[in-house]
Amino acid sequence: MKVKVTDPSHPCFGQELEGGIIYYDIYHRGGRPDLYEVSTPEGKRYRLLTHQIDADHYEAQELNEEIERLGAEVGDTVMVIRPGSGGSNAGFDWNASHVITRIDGSGHVEFDDKAAWGFRPDVQVLSKGEEAEE
């Protein structure tokens, strides 16, 4: 993936370099930033914190990779083939069709407005959502 360096005091300021996240604070409550490592074309490596990069740019790449892996987007109606680790509200029928209501770049997928969720599930698309058709 590409990491955009936004820290004006960093020697790679303004560059978009190959790299990725090497420490992710799952709770990310603002106390500790995530840690990234990048490599320059010359092979030099740098470690950067969340506030030194364009985190939105990086997260958008993660989300796009997850959507590609999943083969579905928010709003699509799917059959859940394998839910991955996660859970559901009482009475949720994993064998019925469901609408994807949220996907994040870490691999978490939500179905039917928080009725169920899974980590890196496998799905079969039954129909594309309205947002995807526009």
C-alpha cells in the first residue's frame, strides 16, 4: 500500500511511499497512535505515527482492498457463506439473505444494521444495492 507523509518536519514530507501499518491500536481512543513503516525507493526505512501521515488516504486503500476481497459493497444483498468470527442478535438467521450495512478496512462487516457482524466473512452477492448501481 501507499502511505502519504504529511509531517512537514519529516525528510519524506509530501511523498507517497510503499509501506503499511505495523502496529494497530484496536481501541484507537486517541491515546496511542498507530505505527507505520515506509520504504523510500532507495531502500531507506522510516517509522511514522498516525499524525504524520494522511490516515484517511491509507484507510481508503484498506477499505478498497476489503471490498475487493469480499466481492460486495454496502447496500448489497448477500448470502453469508462463512461469517468469520463475530456474532449476531438473538433470532438472526445466517441462512437467510442479508444486506451489508457497513464494511471497514480491517475486515469487519456488519449485516442488517447491526443485527450481525463478522470478521472477513465470505459472501455471495444476490443483488447489488442502489448505491452500487449509481
